[in-house]
Amino acid sequence: MKPFTIACPTGHLAFTPLEKASFLEGCRLRPDAIVADAGSCDIGPRPLGADRHVSLEAHQRHDLEIMLLEARRLGVPMIVGSASDTGTDRGVDQFVRLVREIAAEHRLAPFELAAIYSEQKVEDLLGRLARGARITGLDGRPDADAATLRRTDRVVAVMNAEPIRRALREGAQVVIAGRASDCALFAAPLLEAGFSPAIAYYTGKLMECASFACEPFMGKETILGTVEGESVVVRAMHPEQRCTPASLASHAMYERTDPFREYVAGGWIDMSGCRYEQVDAKATRASGAVFHATPRLSVKLEGAGRVGERRLAIVGVRDPQTIARIDQAIAWARGKVAERFGPEGRGWRLFYHLYGRNAVMRELDPDPPSAPHELGVVVEAVHEDGRIAEEIAALAARNLFYARLSGTKGTAGAAALMSDEILVGEPGYEWTLNHVIEVEDIMELVRIRHLVVDGRGGEGR
Amino acid sequence: MVKLRELASTIRSKNAGVDHLTFDVIFRDPSAFARVRDSGALAPERICALYRIPRERLTHHCVFEPAQAIKFTIRRLVPSGSPGETDVFGAQQYAPLFEVEVP
């Protein structure tokens, strides 16, 4: 089997723009495929729940254009997954539109594109549940019931390599996939080239964040991975970066609970026996992964649901007596809100973020200072009705000003209002689904649409 | 005694999925790695005491030899990015590790 090389220019396409120079340098070495992931759960539940992208379209166009032009020039597959941050149908359609526009602008010769959709309708999942399917909680979550699904606005299924392989087999030269395991994007062309699932998925795991696997720390720079037999050589393309055993191994454990296991639909990679060895100044070889197929096909579901409207207010405190008794002042303010709206939890939530004490770590902070010089308080109020959320934020902030603390010397106001505004936040969302569902065939949850993109004005299919 | 920040080359935290925060302490110097690993300064019970969490919230803890690293994972009380969130990416939860005393 011939070696197979993949170029990866970015760990999250368009979150910030990719760096062109190292990508073109990588493409000079004639990779066999160009692959990038474009989404993440890290950005929180709102983009999925509200079905909006957080990457700017100008940056999406920038990254897709650079990748597409090189992929077409080299005549190699380009695979992008978790399109437009969320991997929803909207994201796939947006990327397909951008690819068409870029092709037209550059008058590219016709090529086959596959759009792979993995968004799920909540009603379909309710139907599966009613027919006896189990939607099993991950990471200690309880199983999802109908109520969990009804709290969910939008759901995506996380595909493995199989739908992407099918699209490639059916002739796609550009694949725009919905939500996918990052490593599956890399595994698909490798599996099609005949490599084992172990090295295919493991290569994806090592390469998915591009230059994060190298040192010194740089984002958005291209890396190349050359797979040969059961090992992969990962190479830094930026002139100042190196891929070392330490950088590659420490990346293998990044953002994950267990550095020895990576799960995908249909199996998991065991990385406990992996070995890393320096090949030359810029490259490291990794090997030793084992793939364990699972007897059942469990596909991950990610879902987000709207919690309510959010309103915010900013308050500062400088009086050391107020700072020392800030919990008392907050209790007073919460009491004033409860007088009007009943106990917290019945339709409203209120959070005080105490910058200067423990706003960043809250209950995990081992040693919050009891007497900071100043306290910055961000008040966050949540209610279904934005007008009520506004009123809660106003009461919660202004009653710090009016807090009744015995013996206070500053009787003209116990807090500083940065302004009298109540700020309108984005609606609050929560991750409602971090679950798996069993299916016979992943294509039950995935749809593939093929089209021809003709930048020279021919009829698209 | 020496502080962990003097021995480790990387001390970081990050989301691991939507329900967990994961922490990586990585060493460039093999002897520093061995010293911390063998000292028990980052043993599970020490981490629970540092972060003042019950043992069941520490869901994973391991030594990852290929990266000369000690890694542990804490379950979040609420999923990332919900209202009230303090650190959407979980990227600033490692600071207390700097001051851990290593014998």
C-alpha cells in the first residue's frame, strides 16, 4: 500500500482565519487529501440551540477559498466536517453556498460535491423513544426521556467515517459534512485507501487540531500527516514549529477525559500502547493504536435547548465594609427580587459574578480573597419573558446600592453603578443532550446529497 | 518543598465534552515528572482537597507516560455554557495548581 498524506490547516475552520503560507508550503508536498473540522461543542450550547454560526462568514469564505483552490489544483479530495460551527443543516447549506460562490468567482472546472446532513428532528427522536429506543446518557447523565427531548430545540448526530466514505466512493471530490467526530474526517479517506481503522482514526485524533500538535504553541498553521502501514509521521509546516514526541503525545490527551481511549460510533481506539519517536527536526512518528469494534452502533447525539431571556447589569464595589459583607448585600438584593417574583427557581434564575473574588472559578476556587480592593459584580438574570428578566436584573443590581448593612458609613449608596443600563444578553441555552442512541445503520440518521458545482456556469445537478 | 509551577512546563485546563473539565500537568524534565508523580502531590485525594470537591466529582485521574503528564478530570456541576457560566471553555481553572507544594 502506498503512503497517504493528509494536510490539515486548522483545528476549527474560520474561528479565526487559517495561515496561508504554511498551508501552501504543505500543499507543495502534494498531499492526497485536505481535511479540516469546522465545529466544536466548546463554544457552548447557544450556537447549536439558536442555530447560528459564531465564526464570521468572511473568515469561513477565506478558509474555504484557500483550501478549495489548492484541493482543485491538486485534484485531491477536500473534506470539511461540523460545518459552520454547529454541523446543523443550516451550516452544511451555508458552506455549500460558499463553495459554489468561490467556484464561480474563480471559474473552477466542474467537480462533484457531497453534502452530508446529520441534524435530527426532535419529533423523530420522540418517535424512536415511543417505539422503545433508549437514548442513553453519557458522562453520568441520566437517559433522555420525552421531557428532555421537549426541552431541546436542535439536535445533531455525530457521524463516524462511514457516511464520508460512502460520499467519496460515490465520486465526491469535495465533502461538506454536518456534525462529525473530528477524527472521522481524516479516517474516511484513509479507510478508503485501505488502511486499518486503528491507524485511520488514530491519525485523525492526532491531526484534528492542526498545529496545536506541534511546538512552540501556534494556532492555524498547517501540519501534514503521512500514513504508512500502521504508523503516521506528523510534520510541522510552519518554519518555526516542530512536531516532537512530547508535543504530539500531549496533544493526544488534549480536551478529553481519558488519554487512552477515543470513542467513535462503532468502536474505540485504544491508545495505551502508543509510541512516539522523533523522525527529524520537524516530524514525529506515532504508532501502536488498536481499534476495538463494538458490537452495537451507538451514535452520539448533541442537543441544546433554550432556557430563557438574559439581562445583565454591571456594578462595582469599593467600600471595604460592603466588600467584607457582600454576601449579606447579595442576600438582601435576592430577597427583594423574591418579594416580587417568588422563590428563585420558579421561573427565574439570578447569578452574581463577583470579579475580584471568585467569578472565574466560583465553587472550585480554593482561596477567594475576603478583602479585595474592588469588586466587579456582573448580575445575570434569566426569565422566559425578557421584560421580567430586565426587572430582575434591575432589582438585583440596584438593591446592592440600597443594601441595608448595619453600621454602614457610606449612607449615600453601598455600590457604584457603572451606568444605569440593563444590558440585553443573548438568550440562555443549555446542553440538553449528551447522549447516544443505538441504530442498525448510521445512514438511518444521515442523508447524503450529491451535486455538481460548475464554476463556469454549467447547469448544476 | 518546591511549587508545582517551578517543575511543570505546562499546566492547563479545558472542557472535555460539555460535562467535564480536564486538567493536564505536563513536564519537560523527566526527573521533575518522576518527582511529582512519585511524591503524591497530585494524588486524587490531594486534588479533591485543593478544589474542595467530593471524590465522586473527580471522574478520571491518570499518569500519561508518553507525554510525561499527570491528567485529571472534574465533573461540572452544570453543563458548559448554561446561564451562570463562569468559564465557557473551562480554560482558567488550573491556577490553584501553580501553588501546589511538591516534597
